[in-house]
Amino acid sequence: MQKYLSFALIALLIAVYPISSYAIPGTIPFGGNVLGYTYCTCSQNFLVEIGPPNAGMYMFQPTIPGIPAGTDLRAFWSILEPGAYVVGLAEVVPMQCWVYAGTTCGMVGAGPMMLLAGTSFPI
């Protein structure tokens, strides 16, 4: 009897508080080893290449005084160290990476902007 009551209580909790309700709307999770990065000289951010399990190109926007929007970077602050592991949340809408090329700026890539990122020590 107690086994069935425990099962019913767990099923009720899952039905009332689904796991997906804890996600922030408009964001995607990411995580993996930092493989490399490109400094975007015109847009003044970084295009970071992250390996598996959630591989892809993501934009790291350093927080600049006077500009409130940026990536909330957590310990150990090694987002630009190849080999460091990073996990976090990114916006769904991609940002563009613009690099100075002679007399103008050219786009070299794009990716979702990291909203929140936590890192490990570099390996």
C-alpha cells in the first residue's frame, strides 16, 4: 500500500510541477569544452566555439561599463581558455560577429548570445 501511495504522490508532483516549467522561455542550454574563439573587432564581442555535448558557435558579450546587456559570467571566468568546460543559457536569436577587414567590417559568423555562463578551470 505504501509503495502505491508513494508512486501516486510522485506522479502527482510531476503532473503539477513539470520539469520544463523551470526553463526560462526564449533560451537554450549549452555546454561543452571551449575549442577556440574569434574576437569580433567591430561588434566588440567574441564568437566562441564550444564542443559536444551541445556543440556550436555562441557569442560571448563582455559586460562593458555603461552597457547593461552582457553575458553574466560565473566562476572560474575562463571562457576564452581552450579546454575549459562551460555550461549556461543562451538566447535563441543569433548575434552577428563583425571583424574589421581593410576599410570596412565583414561578418565572419553568428551564434546565440550567452546570457549566463559558468566555467571550469582550463584543462
